Amino acid sequence: IDHGMGVVIGETARIGDDVTMYHGVTLGGVAPQNDSKGALRHPQVGNGVVIGAGAQLLGAIQIGDGARIGSNAVVVRDVAPAAIMVGVPAHPVNAKPAPVAEDGHFCDAYAAPAMRESEDPAEQTLAALVRQVKTLQARLDALEAPESAGQTATQWTKPKDTLF
């Protein structure tokens, strides 16, 4: 547990070997469907997992071996082995984790392996919307252009505070 301030580990949580947790991590529980004694209410964390600062893992979920949980992610569903999860709620990204060092250490600083912004689904969606707005603006400009030099058309002017 690196910089262990504020780490909360619930009563029924299980943590595998070679797990790195940064400050402010919560392995929190939810009430089980039945109140049977010994029912799992907290995360079950596999081997070689890295959990970034402030991440919240909630409920009787399974975190697969070698998974990376990004800082401040909120994980409420099972995580596949070697998956990289970010966001609220946490979702997988297509980045490849850094290779394991020769000494077998799994840790990436703050569970944030080198990832291009274009691999984040939210970033991809925003970029697609910006491209679509630019395309539509170009079509609108072409429709409003005068058809010949002798004709004038009422030209729409963009406000100065637009982003595109």
C-alpha cells in the first residue's frame, strides 16, 4: 500500500499477491442479497493488480489478475484479467499495459500506463462530433455562397465566440 493514507479495506475483501494500492483507495461493500453470515460483500482482487489513487471498488466484484484500475475510477462490475479500467463508472480502454520488468514488478506509476488520448472512448466520441460539426459547417457555407458573381446571397456569419 503506497502512501496508505485513507485506504479502506472492507471486512470480506480478499487481496492477491503483488497488488499495489495507492492512497485513498476503497474496497467497499454493499449489503448482500441475503444476510447469511460470511457472505461476500467486498471486492476480490487478483494477483498483480494496480489500483490508482482514490479508486473506489464497490461490491462483491472480481478483479482479474494483472488488471489496472485508474485513479479515481469507480468500479462496480467484474474486471477481466489484464484489463485497464478508467472513469466513472469505470470502463475498459484499449491501451496495452507496460511490459513486466525483469524483476517481475507489475507497477505502473499511479496505474496510468502510457495511453494516447485517442484510445479513450469519450475522447473518440468528442473528436467524431467535432469532425461532424466542421463537415456540416462547410456544407452550410457552400449552400449559402453566391451561385455566381452577379448574384448576392445573404451570408450567415459565425459568432466570434464559436469553437470551430
